[in-house]
Amino acid sequence: MLKQLLTGTTVLALLLGSSLPGLTQSQENVVTSQLKQASEGDISPEELQKFANAFKLILQLEQESRQAVSRIVESSGFSQKRFGEILQAWQNPEAQPNLELTQEESEKFNNVINEIKQNRQETLANMQQAVVAEGLEVERYDQILAVVKDNQDLQEQFKEMIGN
């Protein structure tokens, strides 16, 4: 559910011109099913405002997380370029089949990945707390997100609420 929260926010941010990562196919199916459960008439203006407030907090948390990840990489001694090469090879070995790593680089990379994972878990927990603090359940946030994503009128209201 937390992954949906982040992914859903990502989709809406993409609609609004932000540059967050994309949505996976399985998560699209979840969002589509949630869209069937909620409709525009089910979302009160107050609920949409709570959603907009939570959305702004989530975007802020995501930005802070990206900055923290950048600091983690920098403090490890890797250049952004070298870390990116190793990360790409780690995620897709066929992309960099001849990438050579020293033992030290391999250990540093694993440590950085673990720190990034920990940062991500903390960020997701903070995102969930932000939604709840605004008076919504995470599941309801996801439902509203699905409706707003596919409803131009609600998107316009939402944009006004977040000042975009």
C-alpha cells in the first residue's frame, strides 16, 4: 500500500509536470481497480483539500529523499557517474557486461545501496504518516489519486489547491 502511495503520487506529479519515476504495469492495474471503487461524486471538496495537502507533503518528502540519496552517494566517495554505472550494471547486468569493480567498490556500493534502502523505508513511512496527519487513510488517498488522475475537472481543482 505504501508503494501505491508513492507510485500514485508519482503519476499525479507527472500529470502536473514533475519529474518523478514512472508507474509499473501491476500498479496501474491496482489504480484502475481503485478508480472503479471511487468516483468524482464520492470526493468532497474538503476531502480533495486534504488530499492536496497530503500530496504537497509527499512531494516535499520525495524531494528530501532524493537529496539524501545524493548526499549518501557523495559521502561514499563515489562520483555520481561511477555510482550510476555500477547501479545500472547491478540493475541490468546486460547493459554493462564488462564493468569491472574492485572489491572495495563492491563493498562500498553494497553499503550505499543499504543506506538508500533504509532512507526509502523511512521516506515511505513518513509519507504514510503525512497522509494520516491530513485526515485520510492511505487507501482513500490512493482512491482519490486514481480519480483525480483520470478526471480533468478534478485535476484543475487540485492544481488550484496546490497552487500550480
